[in-house]
Amino acid sequence: MRRRAVFAGAALGPLILLGCNRLAPVYTVSEANFLGAAPLTRRGDQIRRAAIRLNWAVQDVRPGVMRATFNARRDQAVVEITYSRDRFSIQHLESSNLSFNGGQINRAYNGWVQDLERAIIAGSAA
């Protein structure tokens, strides 16, 4: 009986450690397509509305480029959104408390960016 408990603990140990790994490759949006056609200024408005709805703070950098910041408790993610009339991209700029190591980041970041991507696409249909 005791051997089974030791064996079970040894077998489950690596699985438990895998569940604790909260890092994943950084999610980047590259040239995603908007739905429908619209001028550049309207695309900027659509991106801004989508981001604000998800609690991202947005700053215009120049036409076709925005900087968006998301704060969750003590975690922060900053991305650059580049866009044209037809496509947009979202690139990681900086982050804090998300264990970014150049290629991987806390999975929460990826969820935030994926939510933003979906909201931008959905908002571009209007």
C-alpha cells in the first residue's frame, strides 16, 4: 500500500509542475484583416473603441500607429498597434510583472491580446 502511494506521488509530481508553468510564447498579431472597408481614421476609431471597452488605455503615436496599455492589479502590458485601411498588427512593447524573458511571457498577456484582437475584428464589421 505504501509503495503505491510513493509511486503515485512520483508519477504525479511532473504533471503538477507542468500545471504551474504560466509561461507561453508571446502572442503577436501579424497583419490581421479587418472586416469590410473603411478609411484610416475610421480604423483608428474602431481600434480605440474596442480597446477602451476592454479597459486598455490608448494613445495615438502617429497616423496608423497606437500604443495601448493594459493594467491588471500590479501587472502591466504595453503593445503597439499598427494599422492600415485593410489590416492591423499588435506587437509587445513592454510589460511588468508578467515574467517576460524575450520570447515567453505569462499566459495572461496572451489572453488579453487575443481578446483585443477579437474585439478589433468584431468592431470593424460595423
